[in-house]
Amino acid sequence: MPEAVAGRRRRRRRLSFNLYLWLGGGLLGLFVLLALFGPAIAPYDTAAQDLFALMQPPSAEHLLGTDNVGRDILSRIIVGTRYTLSIALVATLAAGLGGVALGAVAGYFGGLTDRIVTGFVDLLLTVPNLVLAIAIAAAVGASATGLTVAITASFIPPIARLMRARVIELKEEDFVSAAVTTGMSHTRILLRHVLPNASTVIVIEMSLNAGQAVLVGSALGFLGLGVQPPAPEWGAMLGASREFYAIAPHLVVAPGIAISLLVLAFNLTGDGLRDHFDPGIQR
Amino acid sequence: MIRFLGQRLVTIPFVALGVVTILFFIFKAVPGDPAALAAGATATQAEIEATRVRLGLDQPLVVQYVNHVLGVFVGDFGYSTTFRGNPLPHILARVPATLELAGAAIALTILVGIPAGIAAASAHNRWPDVAISLTVIGLLAVPNFWIGMLLIAFLSVQWGLLPSFGNAGPLALVIPSLALAARLIALVARMTRGIVIEELRKDYVRTARAKGMRRGAILVRHVLRNVMIPTVTIIGLQTGYLLGGSVVIERLSAWPGIGDLLLTGVSNRDFALVQGITLVFVVGFLLINLIVEVLYRFINPRLRYA
């Protein structure tokens, strides 16, 4: 097969693989816009109660209906994007940084440092992430900050493990020994040579974690341990609708779809990235 | 096998010690006076001081820590404000309900996930495959408690088919276990589909076909064996999800397990109860993982001699 044809074929393969990435990235972009400009886009004030229009089903006036105190659900969903999205992003990034640091130190230095860090990480892994998040929320109190701390703590272990394994692998590479021979400092080797080579796996893992973070965050909101009402956080909206959804099922539909779409956006992005960087893996 | 079991069982107390230590210091760092909480809202200053001495809260932190750890290892989980005493018996009484829920979810995962994966693989790239694969992507994005809410809203409230909460009879188990299992079903179906597609291309399948064996028989006799080990792996890896998810689902369905009790502990600011349940979850996590490893050795003879 001539070189040019092979190249073109490979490129086309790559483009079709990116369907997930395009869809996921597009959806994410949309959510970011909603998070940034939410209050400007929303047709109603999220706190405005209309006591003459309680639990109205979807209509031309209120596209997704109204909730139990007559607030416009569509507006609350739009403005609520920023809570869920920012909690997921901050927690994922913080867990990414923490996990990468712990994993890199453990894998690179080995010995006692490795034992201590690995022991700690394995310990955290034995606590189911939602249970850990609930215990932390119980200690620091129910708030967006507590929620973010809790999710961060529960997502550090998998990243740390992944990073440690990758660093141990990379440590044996010639370019690292070469860097050591030239007298480069440990920090510089880690930052300049090891980290860039580990970044792909970490980024993929982080985007999949972000989807999980949305799920854990909204579950805590649902349980009343996360963002507090009347803030229009999606999980909290579902929690608040619990007493009414038997008579007004539309209260349950919209927030759930919003959560699912955001998780879907992160999952598709993660899967798309994985296919892009590692086309060998068949799912 | 016995040596392997022994090695694993020995590590459990050490992990438990670590978890107890972390939780002890987290809850000590919480602002607020535990003695005042334990004595109740109407207690006088003298009563609070008496409670402080009775619970050993006047001791130095190190002494408190050592007493706490020693207590936990002989089954004394501290003073629960909800139960006015050691919460352990109350926690253990709730364990069977949670196990029942988790067990039902695992059963559903195997009974629905594997057939769905096989169905998708047998129709590779035709519409049933596409439909099942899209469903899998969808199920992995949907919050489990929302599935539960929808099931309750439609199956029990609108159509009156199933009870919506409580644990009266086996029908009450359907909605919570289905909500909890949805994610696992999706994972197992996706994995089964991948393996079956790959296996069906192999030489031994062609040989079996050439000998006149039916497709269905090949699937059951040969291909399915290759699915069992990864299924056990997935369930093992998702133990944390299963236990954590049970907390939300139990609250949603008023299922009287330890997850529901954990949330009661949180709303009562009952740290002894929260600590105790977290520890029970951790030990449960370790035991389930141990069972998974034992199962591996049964399913996969190669590991027995490794």
C-alpha cells in the first residue's frame, strides 16, 4: 500500500473515532456556556415564586413546568449548571493534582516513602467513595465546600495508583537515566520527563472521574449533604421533589436528565480521548 | 488456600486500625463539644461535665485515642447519642437487609447483564446490538437514585405494580435492587459483548461448528466460561460502588439497612454511629474482595497453583 494512501486511511480512522470526543466535547462546551451565562439566559428568576402556579406541568409559559413553590424549573436547571459543573471540575482537578503528586513521589523514590504513601492510598481505597464523602460531609458540615473536599479525597486514590504504576514503568527508561547522569534535579526530572509521558493516562482517567464526581455530588445533594436549598443544584432539586413527585412526576424528569447529560458529556470525552490516544483498545 | 485466606484475614485488623485512626482524628477536629451533644440539649453545665468524665472526654487526646482503639477491637464502638450506648448491636441488626439488597443487585447483574451482552454480540452491528450498546452508554451516565425515583413514580405510583418503599416481601426488593444494579448491568453487558465477539472469531468455535455443534450450545459450553472470570472481576471492582450506592438507594426506598442508618447518624451528628458504620462498610468491602479472590481460584484453576 502506498505511503500516502495508508496515511489518509489512518487519518480517516482517527476522525471517525473522534465521534465520541466531538459529541462529548460539544455537550461539555454547551454546559460551560450555561454555567457562565446562566442567569442571563434563564427566562425567569430562579428564586421567584409564583404561588398561583404550583407544580404546573410543562407549558408554553414554563417549558419544563414549575416546582412545588411555583419556581420555573427550566431557569433553575440552567442556573444550576454552575454548581454541579464547578464542583465536578474543582474536585477532579484537585484530586488530579493530589493524586499525581502522591503517585509520582511514591513511584519515583520507592522504598519507605512508597510504602507509606501506598499504605495511605490503599487505606482510602477501602472506604467506598460515597461513604467517605458522607463521613467527611458529616464532619465539615453540608456545604458546597465540604462536598468538594469530600469528592476530592475520594478521587485521589485511583489517580495516585495510576500515576505510581506509570512512574515506576518510566523510571526504567533510558531518557530518565540519561537525565540523572547529567545531574538534573529530581523535581526537574519528574516535571520535565516523567510527567509529560504520564499525562495521557491521567487526563483520560480524570475525565472519567469527572463524570463520577457529578454522580457523587448530585447524590450528596439529593441526600441533603451537599449544596443546600434554595440553591438550584440538580441533586438538591431531586431531593426537594421527593415528597411531591407522586403527584407531579415532571419535577423528577428534568434535573435527572440534566445530571445524566453532564455525566454523559464527561464519559464520552473520556472514552473519546482513550480511543484517540490508544486506538488499540477495543471496547 | 488456607494459607492464602490466613494471610488476607490477618491484614483486615490493620486496615481497620488505619480507618479507625483517620476517622478518630477527623471527628476530633470537628468544632463543637461532644460532651454537650451527648448530654442532650437541656443539660445543665454540671450535667455536661459529668457526661464528659463518664465518657472519658476529659482525658488527654492520646489516652482517648488508645481507649477508643482498644474499645473498637473488643466491640465497643463508643457512645452513640442515637441509641444512648454502644451502637454495634444496632448496626449489626441492620446488616442483613443491606446484604440482601446487594445480593439481589449482584444476581440481577448476572441474570440481565450477561444475556444482554450475548444478545448484542450475536447481533453484532445490527440493530439489537446498537440498541443494547446505546442503552449501556446511557445507563452509565444516569444517577442510580434517579432510576429509583422514576421506577417508583411509574411502576408503583402510576401503575401500582410494585410497592414503593419498605421491605415487605420480595416484591419490595425489585425497585431498589434494579436501581442499584443498573450500572453493574451496563458494565457486565459491555464486557460480555466484547468477549463474546472476540471468542466467536476463534478457531475452536469454528471447529465446534464444523463438528456440527449448535451455536447456542457453543455459547453455553465454551464461550460463556470465558465471561465468568471478568464478571467476577467487575463485581469485585465495583464493591465500593455497590456499598456506597446502597446508602442512597436505601434512603430513597426506606430500606432498613446500614446505609439508611448511616444517614440517620449524620443528621443526628452521632459520630460514634457514623464511625461504626463506616468501619462496618470497610470490613464488608475487604470481606467481599476476599470472597471474590477465593471465587477466582475456583473458577480459574490456573490460579490455584500460582
